[in-house]
Amino acid sequence: MRVFITGASGWIGSAVVPELKTAGHEVVGIARSDSSAAALVGAGVHVHRGTLDDLDLLHRLASDSDGVIHLAFKHDLAFSGNFQGAADADRRAVEVFGDALANTNRPFVLASGTLGLALGQVATERDGHDAFADAASNAGPETRRATAELVLSFASRGIRSSIIRLAPTNHGNGDNGFMAALVDIARQKGVAGYVGDGTNRWPAVHRLDSAVLFRLALENAPAGATLHSVAEEGIALRDIAEMIGRHLNVAATPIDSEDANEHFSWLARWVGVDSPCSSLVTQELMAWKPEQVGLLEDLDQGHYFNEVK
Ligand SMILES: NC(=O)c1ccc[n+]([C@@H]2O[C@H](COP(=O)([O-])OP(=O)(O)OC[C@H]3O[C@@H](n4cnc5c(N)ncnc54)[C@H](OP(=O)(O)O)[C@@H]3O)[C@@H](O)[C@H]2O)c1
């Protein structure tokens, strides 16, 4: 297939691209900087210069493709306080993909997340695209959730649309996401913190296992499928903190919830969340079996603790 992928230069995308190419697919991407363009060319991607806001370009590349994987998200905008702006841009891009792919039966795969689904219970693929109870106080997540619902509705417009909800930590060597942030905070604060008794759980997956699932979804996911890229259902945050503490030689320490904002900064919202998640339906439906190391073992390999990444 000729696959158009947004976010090909990102953490997930840079694993999905070789997975697609190894399987014989041709890959087309966009780049908004010289460095991302160079990285994509090096990875064998046909590169077009442009951004998520170039809606005509997105429409043309999607129309010319046999399928689209949408991974780009304006994390820089979202994490600098304008989540709503990032979610709005994402929504506009998704609407364009819907128009370009309508009545083609071609695949469209969207990346989403598991964190905050069915809080306190093991979330499954059957749970709706629900986010935090306090999402109303922050409209951005609401918009992103509605975008996920829109993508599922594309199934009724002749698009083989699917959503992959990713565990909050797609770990691996070079990670700059949540796990790397927890390590940085522990290094800065001199303690590896967790909230309360630290028994709250996060699911996890290795990004190479996620890459395989994106390829399988592109090739085979039934229209309207919600899939979970989750290898481990739930790992207690205290176990994560203890592993981080051991490698940084700092104590794993409970942080009072009232001090969490100051301690964890932008991560505070998520560190205390109990959000385990299953992928049994996905594994059966897609014949997907995660094969990479688990999170704690990955942390124990030491690469997260190199000062310079
Ligand atoms: N990583 C995780 O553990 C995780 C967990 C749950 C959900 N997700 C979701 O999975 C998707 C991929 O995540 P990721 O970790 O790979 O993110 P990432 O490493 O931040 O990569 C984001 C990608 O989007 C591109 N991008 C950002 N703004 C853009 C713009 N204005 N125009 C065009 N491209 C733009 C970036 O290009 P540049 O190279 O130019 O920066 C990069 O390729 C996202 O939707 C994310 O929210 C990720």
C-alpha cells in the first residue's frame, strides 16, 4: 500500500515507518522542519514539506494514498497550555481525512490514549472514549474525545476507520514521554515520587509492539474498531518509582496529593490516576502479541538514566 502517515518523525511514527517499510509498504509523510524532513528521507519516506494546518496538502496526500495513519499532534502547543488549540487543529485535520477517504473503503487509523478510561477498573476496548471526570474544566480533552468518536463514525461513510488507544507509556530507548519525564522529575527533586500509597496503576507497552499494531490495523482492522496498544495491564506507580529510585540512588517517596502539582508539574494530573487497561480483545481480533520487554525490565536496562539522551 501507499501509506500517508502524519507524525512520521515522532516517537511512535519513527517506529511505525520501518515496520511499514519492512512489510513492503510505500510511506509518504509531511515534515515541518529541515531536521524532520532529513530524518524522514533517511528512513525512506517520500517527504512533503507542510504542517497539520495545510489542509489542502493533507487532502491531496490522503486522496493519493491507499490508507492514512494519523499520529501527528501539536504536543508543543498542548503542553504549553493550549491543549484546546492542539485538539482543534487535530479535529480539522481529521475532518479533511474523512472527506478525502469517504466511499473508498480505505483504512484510516487514528492514535489515541487509554489514560483516564474507566478509572479504577480495567478498561476494555468496549469502553467509550471517555476521559477524566474533570475534563469539562479543560475543553481540549473533550474535543479530542469527540474527534475519536468522529473517526469511528467514518465507518458509516465508507472508510475502514479504526482507533488505537495507546498506553500512557510507550517505552523504549530514546523515550521522551511520560516515563522520561518521571525520571527527570526524580533527578531534579532528589526523590522518586508517587502519589498516596502508589498502588494506582498505569498500563504500558513497548513502542515497537505499538508499531506492529499500527501496521496490522492499517492492513486488517475492521471498520469502526477500537484497539488497545497495551502489553501490561497495570503497573503500580510505586513499583515504577522504586525502580527509578534504585537507578538514580534516590528514595522512592510518597507525595501528598496537595503537593503533587508543585512536585510533578504538568504530570501531576496523571501520576495519581488508577487507569489499568486490557488488550485481550485487540490481541484476539488482530492476532497481535506483544513481544518486547516489559516496562520495569526496560527501566532496569538503564538507558532511561543516561544524563544526555
Ligand atoms: N507516546 C506515547 O506514549 C503516547 C501515548 C498515548 C497517546 N499518544 C498519541 O500518539 C500520537 C503520536 O505520539 P508520539 O509520542 O509519537 O508524539 P511525538 O513524539 O510528540 O511526535 C509528534 C509528531 O507530530 C508532528 N507534529 C507536531 N506538530 C505538528 C504540526 N503542526 N504539523 C505537522 N506535524 C506536526 C511532529 O513533527 P516534528 O518532527 O516536526 O516535531 C512529530 O512527528 C499522538 O497523537 C499522541 O498524543 C502517544
